[in-house]
Amino acid sequence: MLHVRDYAFRPGGPIFRLLRALRDRRVDILLTTSWNHARRRRVERLARLQWRLRRTGDHRITFLAANEAEHVHFRRAGLPTLHVNNSAFVDESIFRPLPGRQVRFDAVYDARLSRFKRHELAAEVPNLALVTYLHDRKVNPDHRTAIAPIVSRAHVFNGDPFSDAYRTLTPEEVNHAINQCGVGLALSREEGAMLASMQYLLAGLPVVSTPSEGGRDDFYHPDYVRIVDTTSRAVAEAVSDLRHCKVAPEEIRARTLERVWEHRERLFRCVDEIYASRSCDRKFAAQWPSLFVNRLLADELDPTAGILATIERAHAR
């Protein structure tokens, strides 16, 4: 059984070689979407992938939908699907409220410096902090010019992203950073489930979000989340409001974890059904603590190449 994200199936990816090498074996695949797929053309691409895998061997795929909209689209297309949001795999042992936390900043935006993240909507937040990421360590020049005033006046936890001072933070450092902030920001119109949004909630931060597609609102509650118009004024006003949120950080975290475990338990039941179909006497819930992988380190721990090498060595004997 494999759990992969959709971009593992990019053209030329090693997973296709792996599945061809296993064409005489049944392989059950759980696929997580990395971007909003509540669109007909995107679902059609997944349907073509399913068709291709069926031609490769006895490979069965279940699509893990990030939200109910994706779930409906997948079902209508006849795809095997389960509503399991990707953010349910964020590591709650890392992201948590820290004892004696001191709030130094009104709000934090943990987001890569890409246009779709819409940093400009944070322009009126008075005491702003950022955790930044650079895609391929570069930013489009026009976009850099547009967001430079926001970056220059904010406190950037991982250093000036336009200089050699920039560095990537560890997950533990990110948690320490966001614990110094009163509110988390989620400002994109469309993406995937937005892991940073889940990190805020697990750390006990209330959230200001714009209307969005992709699944992050699966875990939102109006007691500690404001979904506002897409203007910098609306964002700043909501931050001012939520800085005095009456819901304690520990309660935000606890209520979020209740929803997280609803998604995980759906996954457990799905895997148990796969086990039963293969006459395997196991319970996935019992395996979960040893199999769980920190979602933010998953790329570094991708086992596909190693698995493939092992299979190819076995075939060579």
C-alpha cells in the first residue's frame, strides 16, 4: 500500500517505474491532492491517471478529497474517494501552544512569497510578522517590487528573503515563531488545504481568512475564525477583533484536534477495509503511531526511489 500526493505522478516520476515493477502484485494507492481539485478538468486528469494505473497492473487507487466539494466532484466522476483532508497529517506534537507564550506581534502570515498567497492583503495589519518561503529560492521581479514594502516593515522570522540572511526554519522553529503572534493569516483565494492554517490552529491561534477553495475551512469555527472580504482593511479589522479572542489557545487546539481525528478515523476505516479484502488481520489505528510521518518532512523521507532499487535488485537475481 502506498500513500502519495498527486504530484508524485508527474511525468517521468519514479513511481511509474515502481508500479511497473510491481505489475504482478496488487498495489493499493491512497492519493492526496496538493491543490484544489473541485474543477471538472482537474478531476478528468485524475480519471485518466486511474485508467493508466489499471492498464499497468492490478493497482487500485482511492482519492483522498481535501473537502466536501472535491469529494462530490470525485464521486460524480466515478472515482473511489474518501474525505480525508491533507492537513490531518500535520504533526500535533510539534505545533502546540507553548508554556508562558508572550505575544509580540498582532498577526503572522506563514506563506511562500508567491502571488497566489496575496501578501498585499496584510498591508494594513499594524504589527505584522512573516514566516516566508522561496520557491526555487527566487521571486518574480514584479511581484518582489509589489510586496517589498510589506516585507520591509514586517518582522520576518527567518530573515530578509531578498538577502543572504534568509534561511528556512525547522518545524519546531516555526511553532516557536507563531506562538509569538496573536492571529494567523490565510489570504489565498485558492490552493490546497494550506498546512500553515492547521499549524496556527494546533498552536492555539485564531485565524483570519479570506473566502477560499482547497479545504482549509474544513477546520474553521466562527468562535475563533473570521472569514472576511478580500480587502486589506477587512483583514486588519478582523485581526484587531481576534487579538482579543475569548477562546483560549488550548481550547482552539482541542477543538481542532477533534476534527482532525474525524478525518484520521475515516482513513483508518478505509485502510482496515483494504486489509480485510486481502485477508490481513491488522488494525491501522494500532499501526498509526509508528507509521505517522511529519507531513513537513515527507518529501525528505520519500521512500519511492529506495523501494524501487530494492525491487529491481530482486528482479536482477
